[in-house]
Amino acid sequence: MFDSLRDAGFQIEFHSHAEAILSVDFKDVAGQLETILINATIPIEEIIGSGGGETKGTQRLRRALHDHGWRKHKFEVRRTIDGVEREAISHEVDHVARFPAGTIALEIEWNNKDPFFDRDLENYKRLHADGAISLGILITRGTSLQDQMRDMVLHFATEKGIEEISDLERIGLAPTRRQLGEYARRQRRTSLLQRHGRRRLYKISLGPQLRIGANSRTESTGVSVTRARCF
């Protein structure tokens, strides 16, 4: 299962009994997800040019999932005691698909912080305990992509001859206001260091200067993570 994704550089992790559930009760679903993800590529230009919103790669992946029946859904759980409603909780999930064997929830979290992951996992745990879903899946960037991000960006900058942030416009990339502000702040810091006699040579590195978006695969490495968790 997911052999073609592993061959392409994807990092796959299963937790609890997710692998057994997916391989036995949802064989066709595993094949469907494999087909969708193996085609989810993002050029390095989109990683560098992203920021301030959802990446184009995420949008393409969402459309692909939507075309296969994965739709946004709000689960509502109500608890009553002797006919009196005591509690009502809702959980909105971006991608939900229903199959004869049960329901699967899926979230895409490219670049979110720990609280967002904790929120998704807690939602999955509650929904599974309530019998609303059979499986929860998270799609995010892989460890190797995270580790190689700086080198990938530096290689791209060197290959394209990018020495100043203005050079991005030459290759069709438009930095966001936040990116421009961060670049200006670092330029001022460099100027102050030089002015006070602390000479330091800065080689071009877009990694610390521009906010880098996350991706599922890149044309150069093709790395991603698919985490399936079942509670």
C-alpha cells in the first residue's frame, strides 16, 4: 500500500490501527489517495513565491480531492439527558468522504504550528470515539523537505542569478508586503553591523529573508508526508 508514493519520496506514517483499517476496509480509498497525491507536484518557484495565503499547490490538491468526492463537512454532536440537550459540539473538516465501510476525514496542513495539528488530532479523536469517522488523515510536508528547504532555495537563487530581492520580479515572482518588510529589516541590520565595524559577509540566501511556503512535492525532491491516525 502506497508503494508508488514511497518510491516518489513521500514519507508515510500510520498510527494506532490506521494501517489495518485502511488496508482492509478501505482498499479502494488507499488507491484513490495514492493517485491524487502522486500527481500533487509543486514547482520550486511556488515555494519561494508563496506567502500571505494558501499556496497554489494546496489549492490544486483541494480541487483534486473535491473532484473525487471529498467535501467540506461540519459534524455536529449533541448530547441529551432525559430529553434535555446538555451539550452541542461541532467539528468542521475540510475534506470528508463517505464510503460503504464508513467515513474518512482528511485535513491538509502544510505549514501550520503545533496548536493546529493538536486541534485536528483532537477533533479526529472525538469524532472516532463518537463513531462519526473510521479514520483521520493529515497531509503535510515531510521531514526531508523541511531539512532541505534552505539548500533548495539557495540552489534556485544561484541557478537563476538572484542577488537582490528585486531580481525576483525578473523571473516573474512578486514578493508579498510581509516579505519585503522582512527583507528591509534584515538589510538595516546588516548595515548597522557594518557601520559599527563588525564586518560580516552575507551570501544570498532567500531562506531567512523570505517566508517560504510548504509543499507536498517539489520537482527536484518530491517529498511529502501522509499521516493516518485512528483513535
